[in-house]
Amino acid sequence: MKYPLDRRRQPVIVGVTSAEPARGSEKDRWKAMIIAVAGRRIDAADAQSARFPLRNVALVQQRLDELFSREAATGLVSSGACGADLVALTVAGTRHMRRRMVLPFGRNEFRESSVIDRPGDWGPVYDRLLAELDTTGDVVTLAGHAAGDAAYAAANDAILHEAATLARGGTTDVLVVLVWEGAPRDGADMTAAFGDEARKRGFRVEQVKTL
């Protein structure tokens, strides 16, 4: 079924339901702290510069866990690429947080282009998370885009929208987290653009370093 987005930014979306936020008392449900994550994929085997080396996965997991604890986070929205996305979703799962995955195009194409093409055994992690999130209707797939910058930009917009939706439409209960080395790279940088867009919309932005 289709899931409506803000009419100002309206990619076509399939495969998500409007399930309620994490369980709790009626009062607590209005205090949800939702984390919106974007960041680096794991470095390619032939990468010239280190941005997120595979050896640093455990370090980033620890840093994310500490941030989620400090913020009393109840939910997470991210995409599903190897690296920042799958690490954050995994940590959120261990903390029993509500999770929502936004994919810029079909899940099989995304698996080939953004999950299993880098070092590490990420395919099974992605498959397991999809299976878990399918049971709660928390996989959002954008339609009408081929792989490329436009698709990833649309996913960034949808992640911010979904985070605000889970936080009852506000900005004060959403924290945007950039999981990266801390500096934009030359050319198009979707992580830096995600942070810039989040600030324009009034979200608080923090970063978790991958190095």
C-alpha cells in the first residue's frame, strides 16, 4: 500500500504501513526520541582514503549504543546500506527500539549495489533486518527512481519525513546523526547533504565518528 508523505516532497512509496510508535503508556508515547541516521558505507577494498574501515565496526557500534542510551532513544530511521545504516539498525535492535528502513529503490537491486559490494558479510545482516521489519510494516521502498544521486537524495528526504512522523510530526524529538569521518568528500556527498537538509528543517544534528 502507499504511504503518504509531505505534499511538498512527495516520492511515491510502497511497502509500509502506518503502525504505531514503540509501546508504552499513552503519556510516554508522546515523548518518543527518534534517531535519523545517514552515513558512510564500509570502505571499498581498494579505497584510497579511509572513511569507514571494516575494522572499526565494533567501535562505531559502541559509540552509537552510547548515543542511543544518552538520548533515551525509542526509534531509528535509516536506509539499509552496508556500514552506518546496518550497524545503526543492528544496535537499535539490541536496544529494542522501533526501527524503520527506507530504500531508494527495489530491495534486490539495493542489495547488489549498496550492501554486498563492500568488504564484510553484510548480505545476511540486510536479509535478516528486512525479514524482521517486514513483520511490523517498517520497510519503506521509494518508487520511480533508478540508482543514482536523485534516488539517494529522495531517500534522505524520506528518512527525515519518517523520523518526524514517528515523533508525531515535530522536530524537537528527532535527532539526526551523521555517522562519518567528520568532513565532506569532493563532489556529491549524500551524508553532508543529509546534515545540511536536516539543519534547514530545524532538526538537531550530531555526529558519530567512524575513525
